[in-house]
Amino acid sequence: MRGMAVPRCPICQRSVAAVEPKVLPFCSDRCRQVDLGRWLGGDYRIPVRTDDEDEDGDGAVRRPDER
């Protein structure tokens, strides 16, 4: 099948087309552990907005249930 994208390991970029399902989306347990170490080490971060951030710049801070 020409033109189909081959899934790649997010750590080492190797093909993951023929790997064990327990390590997906990684190519190996090693890459899975490297990724976990990056999360635990703080290399990956999910941005979080604090409650006191002014979202629209009007100076008013609203509760989540207010519009």
C-alpha cells in the first residue's frame, strides 16, 4: 500500500508496525521507560492556567461556572 504513513516510535523514530501491543506506541520497552523517565523528570509539561489568571484582559477573575 503506497502512501500510507508508517507509525513511528516517539522516542527513537523507528517503525512500530510489527511490535508487541504492550509497548505501543513505542518500539520497545526501553523507549517506553525513557518516555516515563521524561515525564517523571519534568521534561514534559502540560500548561495549566491558574484561577487568578485574567483570561480576557478585563481585570475580572471569574469562577468556572460564570460566563
